[in-house]
Amino acid sequence: MRALISVYDKTGVVEFGRRIAAAGYDLVSTGGTHRTLTEEGGLNVRQVADVTGSPEILDGRVKTLHPVIHGGLLARRESPEQMTELSAHGIETIDLVVVNLYPFADTISRPDVTLDDALENIDIGGPTMLRAAAKNFPSVAVVVDPADYEWVADKLLGSGLTEEDRRGLAAKAFRHVSEYDALVTSYLTAGRKEEALPDRLTISLDKVSGLRYGENPHQSGALYAPSGSALAGIAGAIQLHGRELSYNNLMDADAAWRTVSDFAEPTVAVVKHNNPCGLASRDVVAEAYLQAYEGDTVSAFGGIVAVNRIIDAATAQAMDPIFYEVVVAPGYDDDALEILQRKRNLRILTIGAGTAETALDLRPIAGGMLVQGADDIAEEPAEWRTVTEREPSASERQDLAFAWKAAKHIKSNAIVFVKERTLVGMGAGQPNRVVSVHLSQRIAGDKAKGAVLASDAFFPFPDNIELAAEAGVTAIVQPGGSVRDEEVIAAADQAGLAMLFTGVRHFRH
């Protein structure tokens, strides 16, 4: 029996080599692995070049790509014709392959990586051997993970690997190669502007952590992140305090962080069930928090708070009386952290500034996957078109810009009331826009007087405008584009409202 060993990660390979040699395997290896096994392990190991009769060439780029290697891997042992053919060419079978690949993921995660560095770390021979061995798993065992060395060696020294063992190892090898190829594909396509989504999309994700359960206790749940990428965004947040994060905690924390990351000025969001129920921008973080909380004090209970600035003691003290599940921010003053850590169950997360780049938005549906580009279009409020007789004032324009950003992060049909850069009313996820206006009015109460309104999509009828005017709204921003735009504009003019058309909508389903 022969084993071919060629590994970049040499963790545990010497001990594994010793054990499989004791199980009766003759060892064959390549340059670096050969030196490790012979010099550190004192093992008798043949060089691949001696087996093939061909030296390693092109600085090691070609060493195992040879018919003697792949014939020994792929020959079907149950086929007399193929075994006779092997014998005629002087090729011996290979019964065990131990391979792991060049560190492409580690290479491309370095900030100073060059294209040449990346290309040199794309493994060719390794994946080819893994695929060949895994294809012939009834006869060839393939080991790609050092974590499997111990139990595989135990079995080889005992009664041997079962066919089910071999099948599992083969599946793991194919999965490893497919993830590796997906990572290379992702690297080579990153940053390219594609006119259309690709015909085939390959995604590789690594498990970051298990979760107690999913959205409900009867559902399993885990957190995954793109293979080979440094952890970023909420997936890469560091937990400083509190209980284990749940699936819903992560969903809401992501919504909250995405919301505040859309604002340049100090901003605080309070999120419940993926929707901001409180949102405010101020020059002072503590004041922004208080205004966000006052936007809907009932819904804030049990919510998630995100702040796009370092949290200071004054902000932490203002948060102290309220029960929150999670708080997320780029950092915390020592005094602020001490205050927040008094709450035993509060999950405190710190996160890098900005959001993680997400080129594609993927959502599963029964039997498939919906894929779209990220909703990250650049917009300039100064270019929005005034369609009413009255122009908005400077303060209204400021609030309209704030409201438009807020609406982008609220489930459609989204309506928001904003006053002095504070979300004072919100309607989300309703089957019609009038109900969302009603909800915004009810939450805002007296604060609706002098507020502005943003709608994530056009108004199909003027009744929304009439209801907003009755509530005390003075200005509106919306995409425009309804067949009844003229009726809607006329209703705004009749009520003395200013209205801007953006020409862009922000549905969020």
C-alpha cells in the first residue's frame, strides 16, 4: 500500500506519517513535506520525482501533475483491464492521499497583497489530486483536514476504513476544493463592474459560530461569513459583555448598524424587529440618543441601540434606565463601558467603522435564490426636483434628506415623519401606504405638526397627501412616477405643502 502526502499546513503530519507507516503504508511525498517527514520524523519517504522519473519544474509549479501519479489514483481496482494497463506502464497504485492546499485565503486577507502573490498561492496540483482520489474513494482514501488524522490513523491501524468513512472523506475533499475555487473566483471578480449578474453564482461560507437556535426555538441557527475574507460588519463585531447573541439579535443589530452607518453626523438608532423605531442625529451623541429614544419610548423597550460614534459616559448614563437587548458602537469610553456592564444581560458589541461591503443581496425563496445588487446608489438632495408651488425651506430640506435616508431602512410600504433630524413617527410593512401614514401620525401625535414626510415609493392617490396635511406635515419627499402624480401635486399645493421628487425609490421587503 502507498500513501502520497503533500501538505502546506504541516500540523500533525509527522505523527500521522509515523502511524500510517506503522499501518503498512509506503510513503511518497513532495519537496517541503518530504523534508519535514524525513528530517523531523526520521521516516523513510520517497520523493514524487523519484516515482515519476520527472523532476519538479517551474519553481515547483509542476510536480504531481503526471500520469504515474494520476494513473495510480484513478485506476479502478475492480477492472482487470485497467490494472493490466497500469502494470504495462510500470505504474503502482496509490491508496491514500493526504493533501491540504496553499494558503490562498490567508494570502488575500493581507492588506498589502499583490495580484502576483495571490496567483502564486492558487494551488493546482493539490486540488487535482484531491479530486482524483475522491472520485475513486472506494479504493483510495483522501484526507484533507489535519483534524481527521487521529481517527483515520486509528482505523488504519485497526480494522480499516469503511466505505462510509471513505465516502465522508471524499465529500469533505470535494467540498474543500469547491470552497477553494469559489474563493479564487470571488477574488478575481471582486471590484469588477458587471453589467449583469453572472449566469452561475458560486458562494463559499465558513461557519463563524453556532447559535442556540434560529428565529424560533424549533429552528437551528448559525452565523456564517464569506470564506477567506476578514470578518467585518456585524459578523465581525467583538462582544465585550453579556449573554450569547441570538439569531434575532444579530438580525436586528445588523439593521441598526446599517442604519446609523448611512449618516455622516453623530447618529443613534433604536431598532425593533428590523425597523428603526427611533432615529436621531445631533452634534452631541447623548442628545442624539435621547431624541432617538423619545421618538417611540414604548417600542424602544427591548430594542437594539446602534451608535455611529464612540459611546461616552453621558450617553451610557442616559441609556441606563431602559432595558435593551444589544448595543453596538465603534467603541466605548472606559466610564461608559463600566456603566453599561452593570446590566448583566446586555450584549455589548464593538465594530469597525462603516459597513462591510456587500456586493450582492441574496434572499432564499422556495426552490431558489433571489439575487440583487446592493441598494447603495449615490444621491444628492440638492438635485431633487421641487414639483409644488412652494419650495421647501432650508430646515425642511435638511429634515427631508434625513427622512429619505431613514425610509431606506424601513420595511415597505415605508412612511416616516421627521422633525429636527429626529424620527417622530413611522409606518412599516403595511399592505397599503395610507395605513403607514395613519401609523406614523398616531405615533407622532403632536410632534407631527411641522414635521416632514418621506415615502419610500410614489403615492398612488392624493389621499395620503391629504392625511399628512391634516396631521400637520409641511413638506414631503417621494420618488414620483405615479400615473396620478398631477393629482398628488395638486393636493400638496392645495394644502400649502412643499414636495420633492427624487426619481429613485428604496423598497425594502
